[in-house]
Amino acid sequence: MFIVTIDEDQCSGCSECTESCPAHLLSFVEDKAQVTGDESECLGCESCITVCPSGAISIAEM
């Protein structure tokens, strides 16, 4: 299981991560990315981390 964390202060609001997540866990809410899906569905692929220009996303394996 993976835990996705988004630092809203660092998030630039580009929405790149929401488009890249194959599990559709991330959504664009009030100009910021947020985890809105079931985190147990996270694949740990780190595609969201790769595309985030501001480095606002981290993933931890539990």
C-alpha cells in the first residue's frame, strides 16, 4: 500500500499530476491537486511525482 501526500503550499496548480495518475486518485480542487480517490488503489508508479514541476508530491510505501 502506498500513501500519496501533496503539499498544497508547494502545489503550483498545473494539474499535470491529475492527468498522469493511472489510478485516478488525484483531482484538481480549488486550484490545487488533492487526493480524492481510494489510496489503496495507488500503484506506486510515481508518475505524479515525475510530472510535478514544483515537487509537491511524495509517495510512501506502508
